[in-house]
Amino acid sequence: MHHRARPIGVLRFAPVPTRARRLAAALVVLAGLATPACATTSVSLRQGPREYVAADYQEVLRTWTRSASLITLSELDDLLTVTATFESWDFRWAYVVRYAQDYRLTVSQRKRLLDTALDETRKRHQFYVALYSGNARWSDLTRADTAWIVRLIDDVGNETAPEEIISIRRPGAIERTYFPYTSVWRQAFRIRFPVATADGRPTISPKAKWFGLRFAGAQGNEELRWRISNDTDTDSTAAASY
């Protein structure tokens, strides 16, 4: 749901004096995000109308956001701290409602924005990702020599490479407000995956019990997972949407 054009580049950070300070910053971020909703709430891929108001946005954001961290305690080194929001049909509906109120959009403007946002979910799976590691260069996912390879996975065995990774060079008021885990310590990206493979198979199987993002490299690997609710509408609608 990329609502405005922005240059693509590398987000630069001020140097951090010590590993201990970097680790402390990472732990503070994780503590703030370690809510029961993130840990246990299942999600539904069911499409269709929603009845959200602007005040619902924060709860919807928590439902669709996951966090994880790879930390070497012996060396007080944060190898990777990552938080991601899956910009699903449900999330985009709540986002547009909040955005429309904040910017005082007209009814017709809100409808156009909502139609565009929802249509994007039929073309790609998109994640807003903010991450931090001890080496900013290695954690730039747009570089050929990045330390981390990202894949969209599910429990059925699907593993899909991104079709596009966009670096958000200077996150502004919109990113800081609607994705509050964004900070000067982190690099921000939008990562897009195809909804289906070249032979037409869905990249998130209608039979999957969970899907997620895997970050893997020489320093280790970590996964963010979204557990899919088992209501029948989820499976049938997800299958039809592909």
C-alpha cells in the first residue's frame, strides 16, 4: 500500500558507540512489541467488507505484526532484530479507514484509495519490514552482499523469493505513525512476493496452517509466523482469490 512515490536508497544511521547499547536498544524495542496479540492471535485471509473505525487501527496492526530477534548474549551482539507487518486485505481496510480520517478524505477519495489498496492484495503479498543489526551494510536487503536472504514460507513447504524489495530511504511521519516500530535505529523496507508461482500455484497454500517470513544467512536464521485461523471461510475464500 505504497501511497506516495519516494526515492529508493539506503537508509543511513548514526554510529552506535557500543555493542551493549545496541543490544539494550533492541531489547527495548522487543519489549514494547511483545504483546499477547502478536504472540497468539491467529489471522484470517478471508476477504469481504469490514466494519472498522479509525480507532480500531492499532489493534489490527498488532494482529498483523510479528517480531523476532537473533542475539548473541555472550558477545552482547544483536545479529538481527526484525519486525514485520503483513499488509493483508484485513490490514489494508483498517489502514485506509484510519488514513482517511487523519487526512480528512472525502467519501469518493476514500473509496478510490480503498479500491486501489484492496486490488493490490490480489496481485502480491506485501510486508512492511523494519530491521536492525550490528552492521547496517549487511542488513540492507537491497544489496547484493546482504547478510540476509528473505523468503515467504508456509507449513506446506512453499518457499518463495521476493519479486521486489523497496528500501524506504527516510521514513517520515506516515511510517512513524502507522508503523510505530519504525525508528532511526532501523532500516525500513517493503517486500513484495507474487501471489502465485509461474505455473499458477498459490505461494501461500489454501491448506496452510501458517505462513511467514524467513531471514537466513551465515549468522543464523529466524522466522516470523502468522498462524491462520481454521474457519472454513478463510480456506475457501483464499483458494478462490488465487
